[in-house]
Amino acid sequence: MREHQSGRRNDEVARLADEIEQLRTALEAAQDEVSRLAEDRARLLRQLTVQARDLQAVTTLYDQAKQGAGGLPDADRMAAASEQEELRVALEEMQVLTEELEVANTSLHESNRVLDERVNERTRELGEKNAALASSELRFRSLVEGMPQLAFRASETGVWTWASPQWQAYTGQDDADSRGWGWLDALDPEDRDRASAAWTEAAATGRFQLEYRICGQADGTCRWFQTRAAPVRDADGTIVEWLGTSTDIHDLRELQESQRVLVAELQHRTRNLMGVVRSVADKTARSSGDLDDFRHRFRDRLEALSRVQGLLSRLTEHDRVTFDDLIETELSALRGDRDRVVLDGPAGVRLRSSTVQTLAMAIHELATNAVKYGALGQPRSSLTVGWTHEPVGEGGLPWLHIDWRERGVVMPASGAEPLGTGQGRELIEKALPYQLSARTTYVLGPDGVHCTISVPVSASTGGGAGGHG
């Protein structure tokens, strides 16, 4: 719209300039006519002067002849009369010409006055239009130069006629470099043909929108930009110019890609979680004595799963759950006496995402049994959970070695079936090796459970080697 108004103002300025030129031409023509009349008047004045001089000579001779000879000859009298008649006619012509000249001069003065007024008025209007156009152009440039986008102007075919300072600062191209199709040189080579072809379509559709990569001069990195251009049309609706901007959407595209990955990961985890819940429900049902027992066991295991999902949901794409976070979260949820628990191991050992859920359920089973039957349920017993990180272990992979040791537990009488060792022990001795390639042991010692778990972990750690007490 602004460009359209600017076009109308340019047309008005051009019209005023043409009208002033026409007025100046008319004024020059009037001045030429007055000059011609003045030349005719001067010519007649010269003729009249000569004839008046001749008439004066003839009159003098005539008077002398009358006084000295009693009269002039007929021939001389006739010549004098003829010259007097010619002088009279010349005087009459001179009088007519003088009157015409006075009328022309009066008309010329009036025309000059009118023309001067019109020229002054048109000059004033032209000055106002030029001032308004200059002010509008200044506001336009101030607006464009204050935008974060890269702005440009192009002809109806997409040939660039101007690029904003932002474009020049980002790409390193000066105004001359970007004109024509030179701006394509700042695009990623893979996107240039698409960009050029899009302008061909824009001429037919009246709309230009495309995403392509523009390379910066600082480090040559090409970032994604969304480019849009709006057509400027004349009174007949014909496209005369395009005004466009390029907006940096590189970070947005990366976020969208991250979101796509996260959604896919969420769907994958949801399917896995549903399978885990189904498996937990089946195994809990088989090991429960009645419905009430099933309800309590199943609820505890679902809560453990919920805590794991809470840990996973707080992570970004490149983060991992650490083992110290996992063990702290699980033990904090139990009702046992934490004063009798010792945690000893380095902080920041990062677990693989595929490891977290199964390992967390194994820790939950150990902790639950400890609360019900073992070190966290008997007043004179204790629990020590220690772990070490082996940066390069079996297969060249980093490994986490966990040692779960209960002490002071009063075990069942010899020959009695140990309590709480069914599903948890099956998970540790069978599921962990199968699912996580872990190495495990589970021993019911004379004073409590001693369990070891060694499992591959992520290649890097997120913290120092400080321990937990």
C-alpha cells in the first residue's frame, strides 16, 4: 500500500513538472510574439523617420520656391503631394501598429502575470509533493532499517533493485552485488534454482513465499530464512514492483525437528511403558495372595514407574538420568528409616535412556523388599549402596558397578522360604541380563540381601567424582 501511494505521488510530481514545462513554453512563445511586434514597430519607426526627413526637405524646397519664384512647377508639386500622402499613410500604419503593440504588451503583461502565478503555484505544489515524498521515503527507510528482517525491493520479474543494510551486513554483499540476480550468490547453492523458479511462479500467482538458506559473511554458515514478498500494483492492477523480507527461522526449524524427535520418542516410550505396565500387572497378579495384596503391590510399582517418567520428562534432548538421581528418588519415596542408609559413589554417572526404566524397577524391588522384610524394616539393620564408574570396561564401553548390601537383618529360620524374593529376584537375575546386557548376582546372606549389578552406561559423566554419604 505504501509503495502504491508512493507511485501515485511520483505520477503527480511528473504531471506537475510537465504542466510547468508547458507553461514555460507558452510564456516563451508569447515573448517571441512580443519581440516580433517590437521589431515591426522599430522597422516602421525607421521608415517613418526617413519619410519625415524627406518630407521636411520637400517642404523646405516648396516653401523656398514659393517665396522666390512664385510657385513650384507642377511636377514638383505633385511629387511633394505624393510624398505627403505616403507619409500620412505611414503615420496611420504606425498609429495602428502602435495600438496593436500596446494591446499586445498589455496582453503580454497579463499573460506574464497569470503564467507567473501558475508557475509559482505549481512550483509550490511540486515542492510540497517532493517534500512529502522525501519525508515518506525517510520514514520508509527508517522503518526498514529498524527491522530485524533482511528487506529488499524487486522489479515485476523478481530482479532486485535494492537491498537493505541488514542484508548487506549479514551477507557481505554491497548494493551493487545484490542487484539483478546477484543476490542468488548469497544463497546455499542447493537452494538457488528453487529460489529462481519461485519468482517465475510469483509473476503468475501474485504471491511469493519460500524457505531457503542464506549464508552469512561472518563464518559462512548458512541459516534457514523464510522469504515473503508482496506485489505493488498500479491503477490497472499490473504488478510494477515487489517489496519483500527474509526472516531467520533457523532456530525455529531446529526446534520443530527436536519436537518431532521428542514426539516420536514419546510415542516409543508410551508403547514401551504400556508393555511394562501389562507385564507388571501379570507378574504382580501371579505373585499376589489376594486382590488387596495385588492392589497394594501394583500401586507401588506404578508409582515407581511414575517416578522414573518424572525423571525422564525433565530432561532435554542431550541430557541423561544419572544413577545418583535415580537412587535418591527411589529411596526418598520409601517409608523406611533413611538414617540407616549409606550411599557411596560418584555423582553424575549418566545412564542410557533405554536402561533407566528397567534398572529403576530393579532398584524399586530391592528397596521395597528391604522396607518390608530387610534392612529398612528392622531396627538394628543397615543398608549400604555403593557404586563405581569404569570408563572403559568390557567391550570398550563404560560400565556402572552397583553393590547393594544389607547388614544386621534377622533372616528366616533355616529351611523357611525367604520372603519377598520372587518377582524382584526374577527381574534382577533374568530381565536385566536379557534386556540390558547386565551382569548380576543375588545372594541371600546370613544377615541380609547382597546384590550386585553391572550395566553399560553413557560414555560421558555429568558431574564430578564426589560421593554420597
